[in-house]
Amino acid sequence: METTDTKNLAVAASQVLASSSVPELRTLRVDEQCDELQLHGSVRSFYHKQLAQEAVFPIACGKQVVNYVDVQN
């Protein structure tokens, strides 16, 4: 069961992506599973995939950031 802190962490990470200057990052989903923050969705470049990961890393609170974002060419 998720705690309020867990939900807030996923929400905070989603808000970081939603406020990105890169439109593709705004549509990504963030899930929190055990000790991981998981990124889901798709972007058009590996650069944007990396940007998403780096955007949420500072607020991950020691959790592993797992990037499941697909790159669509």
C-alpha cells in the first residue's frame, strides 16, 4: 500500500515533468514501486529520454530512477 509520502513523491516528479520546457516530457507518467521511481511514455529522441530522467533524479529522495520511456523515431 502506498503512503501519502510515496504518492507525493510521484506527484512531485510528475509536476517537474509537467512544467518542463520540452513538450514531450509533459506527457510522461511517473509511478512509484517499492524503492523505484519509474518513468513511462514515449519521446522522439534519446536526448529527451535522458532529460526526463535527469529532471526527476534530484527529487527521487534516494530511490532508483528506472527509465522505461520508449524512443519513437
